[in-house]
Amino acid sequence: MHEITVIGGGFAGLTAAVAAAESGAKVFLYEAHHTLGGRARTSEGPYKTNEGPHALYCRGPHWTWLNQRDLIGPLAALPLREGAKFRFRRDGALRRTPPPAMFRLAHRRAELAPVDADFMTWATGEVGAEGARAAAHYMGVALFHHDPGSLSAAFVQERLRRATSLPPEARYPRGGWGQVIDRMAARAWNLGVRIETTSRVDAIPDRHGPVIVATSLGAARRLLGDDSLRWDSGRTTLIDLALRTRRGDPFVVSDLDAPGWLERFTAQDPSLAPAGHQLVQGQLPIAPHESKADGVAHAEALLDLGFPGWRERTEWRREALAQGRTGAVDLPGTTWRDRPAIDRGQGLYLAGDQVAAPGLLSEVAFNSGLEAASLALLAIRKTGGRTTERLDLKRT
């Protein structure tokens, strides 16, 4: 067996490790945190939260791969009565439906949207300004960007079609994403992957095989000393709330006046909070000049509309700022192919959600993890397991 080293134990790193081990490689995985999962890690304690709202999209490539290996596990089903509690803020008021023009736009084929034009300009020409603006703001749920209308029309439209598809693509692993990570980690262990947590890698390992860097792009930039490893991402205030249960609370509040999203995750999975409590999670994109407090104020305005008496009902609350950790966004004139390449040469490969791989949200991390593992295995076959030069290891 030949060695492959994976740095980072999130979704991308575990995907790469499992794929490489399934092909017979000896895999070493290093994770800086004491638990695996990265942003897919589910918190411990009575309230099971992730780093922002999480869902699996069932028409994505990772769904089939995970399902074939029995790694998804039980899914939380949304009761029909809860699905009817989808609300939209429009013109400052809470409504049951978005503008009809937004639905018309969502049915436009993604291939019709140009790469070089911004979404707002193209969509306005298709359905008018009201529908275009509502669709752009709705896409805050899948783009984590303060101005989705400024992004490539092709990029946004592809995601709009999937985020509004019927029946919905979103699926929720029961108990949170951490359950999927635990199953992936168990499969890696069973395949012989050597996993070391609390192992922060400060330089590329001195091994004779390929190295897959499955970290954030910022961490990869520092680790590899390569300042070109940059790509646009979102900046988001995350908020988690545990509220005492009240009948009539909405399942989702989607802000069509500005990008913002609140979701009551216990509507489909009551196991995420103790009995009598419900877990609400939100992500509120903020502009470069805005602060976390601006996002919190936005969240509270949506809560005031959708969750009467939420302040008095709050049992637990947490806020965070996510910067450069929300996935790649493509500006007009760019596509996923223009992002930092997976193959960095000299036996080094990148995996993560901001590199040159297609997909929606976690699908980018998954696709890049598979591609990195495939390229690493190909390099082993071509070189007999030797990289083009030896590199130093410093691990604390």
C-alpha cells in the first residue's frame, strides 16, 4: 500500500480519506480540533446545532455516494402541517407567498442565464425588478452573500432552481450533520485510516506519498505559503436560539427585502432540543462594512415578525460571525473552473468548498475531496508512490 496524507477532518477530508482507503491506499488524516467534522460538526449539549443551517440536497452527487455506503442514516421528515408554515417578509410585512414573478424565474433553465452578466440585470430583463429582487434575496439561503444579485447570473440561477424545486431537495439527517460525520469516521477507521485529532499541521508532512489539504482556503494559503489561494465568499452573522414551544410559530422566515433566513429545525427533528423547546437557527448575510451586530439586528427584526414573544421565551442563545467560511461565490465572468485548482503540483492537492469543483454548498467540498483522492491515487500509480520532492513536517 502507498501513503496518502489528508490534512483536515471535515466533510472534504473525510470524503477524500474514505475514497482513497477504498482504493487500497494507506491513509493518514490529521485534524486540529478534538473532534472531526469541521463546519459539519454538531455541538454537544442539549441543543444540537451546526455552524449555521445545514441540509443535504438529495439530487446532489454526494447523496448517492453516501447512500450507497449507508452513511446518511435516518432522516427527519417534515410534517405537512409544518411545511405550510413557510413565511416571507415582503415590503416589511410577513406573507405566505413570494411574488409570482419569482416562481416564473425559478422555472427558467439555468443554461439560459449568462455567465458574464450579473443576476439582477439578467433576471430583471426576464421577469421585472420585483421578481428579480425577491429571487436574489431568497438565494441568501444558499449563497450566504449580502448581494446575490451582483453575482454571475448562471451561478445564481442554477442554485435558485435547486433551492425552489418541488418536491424540495433539502433533507435533514436525524440528530444533526454530526451523525453523518460519525458514520463517515467509523467507515474510515474500518478501512484502516489512521486518524489523529488535536494534531495541528503547520507544514506539509515529510512523507513519500501525496498530500491532500482539506482545510479552509485561508488555512491552505498559510500552510502552503501560496497567496494566490483566494476566492470570494460570503460573510454572515449566525444566530441560534432555543425558545419555549409556542403553537403557530413558522417553520421558515425568508426575507425577500434583504438576504436573510430563519429556520425552526425542530419542526422536522424534535431530537435537536429537549421537550418543550424548539431550536431556531438563522444566517444573515452582512456586507464588508457591516458588523455582526448589524446581522443580529436583522435577525431580531425577523424574529419580531415571525416569533411573537420570542424574547420572553428564549432559554438559550448563541451568536457568531462566519467570514470566509461560507463557500465560494462566482462573480460575473467566472465559474467554478476559475477557482483555485485542486492539483497544486508536487503531489499536493486541495479540497474544500472554495476550490475548482462544481456543486451546491457541501457538494463542492465532496466533489473536490473525491477529485483530490482520484488525482492522488493516479499520481501513486504513475510514480510508484514517490512525490517529486520531500517536504518537511512540523506538527504541534
